[in-house]
Amino acid sequence: MHLMDKAFYFTETEASPKHVAGRMIIRYSGGNAAIRQLINTLRSESEAQHPYNCIVQTRLGWPTALVEQTALDMTYHVQHHQLEDLEDEARLNRFMADIHQRLLDRSRPLWQCHLMYDKWAEKLAVYIKIHHAYGDGMMLMQRVMGSFASQPGEKLTPFWTVRISKHRVERRVQKLRRIGYSVRDLLRSSWHMSRILLQAAASALRLTDNFFALPFGAHRTPITGQVSPGRTIAAAQIPMSKILQLAKRTGTSVNDILLTCSDMAVNRFLNELGHECKKPLVCMMPINMRKKSDHSEGNKIAIVLLSLAKNAIEPVERLEAIRATDSKSKFIAHKYTPLSIMHFTMIYQSLGVLFEWCRLFKWSNPISHFLLSNLKGPVDTHYLGDQPIVSIHPISIVPPGGGINITVMSYNGQLNIGMVSCSEMVDDLQPLEDYFLEAFTLIDKKAKQKGSD
């Protein structure tokens, strides 16, 4: 286990579960008999592979290693629920939010698969949750989606049974050379870490603006504060072709557009709650620190903070301002080693967890107002046996200090947006979903008008 894997496990509380999840909608045929057969088939696949056959071993409460188990209780890991009507999106989201708020059982491997269906059995909803201690969202998503068939009729291979080939380069390198690499990386990252801390101090003293937004610099709002048990979720979808057309028209990236839509939607959501933001919102943005060839387990992400746009500017100007902020943050991140950025993330996130444990977020400023994560998913339709997966929406964790987690995943020509927040702060995320889609429509409209002038 990497240090960040251990941190996710150690800092988990009932108020702040540390699992990530996905909501899939599958077009299904064959009726209730076929669904019962599917459930039995999934439960019969009990030969789980690493890490899905592992529990976390601890010493004095601190996680030390993943330990494999010889037998799994598949009635716990694969559960099914008959709902009244899967077409009722709001009720389905409430049901999944109830499952999402529950902690995974630490005496068992840290994953579950829930299947939901109704009496018509024409559609299947699948909710999969996996603990963050097993890996970051990008790696887990790739593992889960890689287990589904790319063609109809292929053999069903549940994600927990897929054996991952471990070709570790370090096994073929002499021990002394491995130690040399570790010492070199540690020294280089320590030097970069000292530079990061100096830059953070200079930014706090307002001696430079060439740095990320600082932790705990976000202003307090009705959607931030002390996180408590209970979750609310929502899901939206935008055709990928529309996003790409807008990006080309405005000379921006997909991530710039998503940041701007999120910024406009959250600002409007707060306005509807009677809170006018006089300062820019602050966004947490995870950065994947893996190389393309890196398929190892564990968490390899850093999270940077972005101060977004002022509220009074027009949508296209807001997009351009956020593009500049996004570009600057990526430029700054690439000045340092991945390990040093990850360690900086752990320092301020650990402070956030400490504030959460001591319940200081009742009085202190939050770290940010929302988190936006952008995952690249499969470009083609995937299948559960013969049945096509229609949509996949990621559902993640609520950050320390509250706010909203917005996780986006591309799949089969669509951009699927999953939102989650603490239900005590936000009892219904459906308006935010509407505001996000309306923000995109408005930016697209204004960009077309500007282009025709």
C-alpha cells in the first residue's frame, strides 16, 4: 500500500466514507428469470483476484498491508434490490445515495456490487463501490470497465475476477540500484517540496501570484462546513460532440468548459439559496500523476486548487478567464516532480481531515467549494453479456469541509456527470444538474453569437 492508500483508509469516518462508485444503466431483456440467473452467476464467481480478495491489515489502527482472504461471502459483495420503477430517476438516485453513504465492512474485502431492477425487468441499474485504499478513480474505472465486453455475446468476466499481470521493472533491477533510484527520487522530490512550500508561503504573504490557490482560502457558503452522514446525488449527460464543437470554436479544452459550467452552476445554485458570492469560487482539481505505461495499483493523484472567475463577467469571458487559470495551474504543476505535488496534496488534505475530526469546519473556511474530476472512459459501447451499457455516471467522495464533488466521465459519445454532496448541506442536487446543462447551453449560444459578429 502507498502512503496515500493508507491515508484514505485511516481517515475514513462514518460521516466521511472513502469509497468511490459508479452508476450504470443497462438495457436488459429476458425478464426477471434472466436477472435472477445473472445474480446467481455473479455470486458464483467467488475466485476474486488481488486486491478484491484483500482486507486491510492494521497495527494500532494504522493500515500496514493488504492481506488476501481465501473465501468471500458473495451474498454481501453482490446484492440485489427490486425497486418500484427504475424510470423514476429521482427515486433511483435517492436509493443509490442511501447505499453510497454506508461504510464498507472492513472485515471483508472493500467492494460491493448492487443490482437494481423493477417488475418490468426491461432495464438494470448497477451500482459498484470500491474503497479508495485500493486505488485512484482513474485506475479503478479502467479496471472495472476493462472487465466488460466490447462486443455483445462475449463471456461475462466480473471485475473482481480479472487477474492483473504484474510486470514490475524493479524486480529485474538489482537491489542496490533500486535503493539508488529511491534515494535519488527522494532527494529530488524533497528539494521540489521545499520550493513548493516557499512558493505557498510567498503566495500567503501576497509576494507572488504564480501559485495555486491556497488551502482554506475559500469563503464560507451554505454548501460547505462540517460534513455529516447522509448523501445526495444527481446525474447529467451532454453529447461529447457538442462539447468538442464548443472547445474548437472557443480555442479551449474540454476541462476548461467543464470548469466554467461547474462554476456558473454552483454560483447560481448558491444564489438560489440566498447566498451571493462576492469572491471567486475555489475548485479542487485532481491531476493524474501516472505515466501512460503505469498500470500499477494504488493512488497516484495530486489535487490542486484553482480560484475561478468573478461572478459579474459574461459566459465567454468567464470561459477565457478560467482557461487562463487552468493553464497556469498545469504549468505550475509540471515545474515540480509528481511525488512532491502528491506530498503537498497530502499535507493540506491531512490538515483538512484534522479539521474534520475536530469539527472545526463549523467555524473555519473550507478548503474549496467544489471538486471537479474528469475521467476518460471507453469510446465504444460495452456490454454485460448481450446487454448494452447505456450510461455510466461516477459517484465519488465529499471532500473535507464539504462542498460538491462533480466527477465527469466520457463514454460512448456522451459526457456523463455525477454529482454528490452532504445531504445536511444540500438536500436536493437536481437543480444543480439543471443549472449545469443550462450553463453549457448559454456558453454555447454566446460563443456562436460572438463568432458571427
